[in-house]
Amino acid sequence: MAESLVAKIQKLKKERNAVILAHNYQLPEVQDIADYTGDSLGLSIEASKTRAEVIVFCGVNFMAETAAIISPGKKVIVPEINAGCPMADMINVEKLKELKNKHPKAKVVCYVNSGADIKAESDICCTSANAAEMVDSLKDAKEIIFVPDKFLGHYISTRVKDKKFILWQGFCPTHAKILPEHIKAAKEEHPDAEVLVHPECRPETIALADQALSTGGMLKYVKKSGGKEFIVGTEVGMLYPLQKESPVKRFYPALEQAICPNMKMTNMEKVLWSLEDMKTEVQVPKEIADRARLAIDRMLSVSGR
Ligand code: 13P
Ligand code: SF4
């Protein structure tokens, strides 16, 4: 990476009073230039407490939208406006309203990987780091409509005993590619490695893992673990922060093809251009943002920020 590009970004970042937030799946050079890297929960918390006037969000759009909703006084810009999330696009408000009408007593828990309009129709938001805790917080609810990820919803339903789950049938195409046979093959090759997978994986894949964790959870777990080798069942970008935080441990991808194309759309040039042009700003209509904020704030207050 040309030094001058890094230097230009650093200089402009200061001038604009901007902070750069990057998800753990971003390209290594983008993670390295960021002020903060983390999982969806960590990024939301960081966005809610930053003092910077501008947030440059390197991730996918639902993450930037979430930051814009919880930081109404700030300018949130994305280097690549076309970085969406196919899972988030698998549900729409009309379908969610139909489901709510069919199950009027159910509470709606939406995974953060969803549009602002879906969050606006939900009782509480969650991430993969805190989903069980968020469902548990709905003490009186006997039925939970969980959207849009059927695999995360299923995983949480196995951990929360007293509630019936109605699962929307969405999924992450990147995590769905990681099959049990990939885990088995990786275990044969690395018999001493612990297997960590993301809860967006299929139940059959999760069943073969030692731990199902958010990306931030994986980083914490590996640091504490006495293990020296890990098979990592998530988007392959995750190997970079794991290796960076634990340089003497070894990491193997469960599937090298587990790549999220949207997460790879952001690069250093686009980060620089976004700061130069202050574009593209993410704006959520006030009426939707005000309702979506309730679901996100509930999550942040239950998880103690
Ligand atoms: P976390 O980093 O919150 O675990 O989420 C993974 C993901 O797929 C984000 O799109
Ligand atoms: Fe969406 Fe999956 Fe990509 Fe995450 S990894 S942004 S859930 S498509």
C-alpha cells in the first residue's frame, strides 16, 4: 500500500474531525487505517459514543444506517454505497406486517442485519453477540418472531427454552456455503484445532463446532483460550484480525471461498475519496429513524452498552 495514500487519509481524517470504523471482514489495509474495528455490536457502541463529527463507515449499509440512526447529530458516510447485505434484503416491511398480524401476541426481534424500516417495526434489535440475551430480556413474551436470519434464529431457539420461535427464512449466502463436510475435512487436516463458527452458519455446521461466536466473540475467545490452532468458520476476512491479535496462534479457514463480496467492495482509494468529497452520506428518513432507534436503544441499554 502506497504510504502516501495512508498519509492522505490520516491527514484528511484530522481535518474533517472524522473517525473511521471498520468491520472485522474488511480488507486488511482498511482495518489497519481504521480507528476502531469490531463486530456489529462493537461498531454500534463505538458509533454511539464517538465525539467525532463524521463517521466513515467501512462495512455494509445496514451497519452505517444503524450508526446514522443512533448518532442523529453526526454525518455518517460510506466509501461504497453499493455494499449491501443480501440477507437484510430477504425481508420487507409488508411481509413482516403480515407475520405480525398472524401472531399478534409475539414480540419481534430483528437481527441488526436488516433495513431501518424492519428495525422500525421491531420490539428489540440484536446482534450475533447478544441475541440470546435480547430474547431473554423480553420476559413476558411467549412467542418470538425472529427476522431475518433463520440460522441465527434457530441457534438462539436452542438456547432459550421458554419461548416459541417463528423464524423468517432469510440467511447469509456466505455463511450458508460452509457445510459440515468442510468442517470435517478441516478437522482431519488439523486434528488439534478448536472449531469456531459464526451463528449465521447452518445448524448442521454449528453442531460440529466447539464454539458458535460473533466475530468479536471469536477474538475474545482466542485470546483467552489455551489452544494454539483454530479452524474458523466464518467470512475469511476474519482471519486477519485473529492473526493480528494472536500472532503465535494458527488459524485455518473452514472454507476459503467463504467471501462476502459486499464486504470487499470498500478499498483504500474509496476511503480517501469519501473523505475528500464527504460522500456518500447515509440518511434515514426521520419518521423511520425515530422508531428504529427505539429497538436499537433497547438493545444497547439491555447490553449495558
Ligand atoms: P458480527 O461481526 O456482528 O458477528 O456479524 C457478522 C456479519 O455477518 C456482519 O455482516
Ligand atoms: Fe450480509 Fe453475510 Fe455479508 Fe454479513 S457476511 S454482510 S450477513 S452477506
